[in-house]
Amino acid sequence: MFNLFKPVFKLTLLEKVQFVDREHTAELLLKHIDEDVLPEFLGGKRRDSKGNPKCSEFLRFGGKIPEEYYLCHRPLLLPSDPGASSVVIGARSCFNYSVVVQKPGSRLSIEFRTEGASIYIIMLYRKFGPDPNVLDIPASDEYLDEKAEKSNVQLVSPGLRVQSHFAPVEDKCTAPWPGIYIFKFDNTSSWFMSKRLIYRIRVLEPEL
């Protein structure tokens, strides 16, 4: 079930997800919730005023999702939209989009979708050089390997394959350091299929 919804989750959310089997669920919850607060059916001691261990008086289970939240009703990002662009990533190729961050704590906003198939995305970082006026920005088609010293990049966020041809992706994250942040869209695992990427990536002012 998780794999079904995984494509529409934010990258920052996916990093926080934990999988726990039924036998260890109560043990994990009780580390964070007092047993007098946690409902009995989840491993605590709490019941509602009717003695129901599921606490149905104040817990609501399921329900219909309002249609305004359906992703299919959202307008697709188009190359003609303000600040948006598109590029075709060839088979066995990758595409780097670099942004320059001058202020620590700036927010990076990313929106993208693909046509054709899923894409693997990874976020990398490169420090400014001794001369801040000379920016060492990688070429858009340069293959960057965070494990190779010659690439001169650090891994910021673990790589993730997203089904962005089914649902558009939107995310925001904080840039903790000044420097060059690189969004690497990797299609090197595809031997024959090119993919069209429509994207909009912006640097936003730090939140006060």
C-alpha cells in the first residue's frame, strides 16, 4: 500500500517514515505517547466514556477525501508557466540543475513532472571556491558522483525514484549553507527511453 502512495509524498516526509510490524507498534508508540493517553487498541490504557478501546468518540476512522484534494484536478505544470522550463533527458544520461544560494537558511522550492516514465532525483551540494565571484557550476549534462573526489560534491538528500509521470512533485527544503545546490535528474538506468522533464526550481528568502 505504501508503494502505491509513495510517488505523491514529499521527499522530506519519506525520510521520516518508519515501518513497524504489529508486534512492535505499541512499543514504539509508548516511547512517544503516555499509556494513559494512547488508546487501548494501540497498546495504551485509554478508553472513551463508553468503554470502547478504539475511542471512537474522539477518533475518526477513514472517510471520503474531498475532491479538491485530488491530484488529478490540479493543473499540470507547463513549460510556458512563469519560471518553468523543459528538457529531454536522453537514455543513459542525466540532467543537472544548479541554483546558487548566498544566504544560509534560504528555501529551495522544486516542482517537476515527467513524461514517459519515472525519474531518479538526488540533491547535491558544492561549496563556494576561494573567490566567491567565480562560481564552479557543473555542466547540465556532467555526470556527478558524490563518492568520487573529482566531482567535488556532497550528498544533501538521499536519491529517490519518483513516479512523476503519474503525479507531479512539489517540495520545499532548507539550504543550510551558502553554496551551489544541484538537483540531479538521473536517467542512466534507462537504456533506451528518453524522458521529458518539466520543472520549476526557485530560491526563496529565508523564513523569519
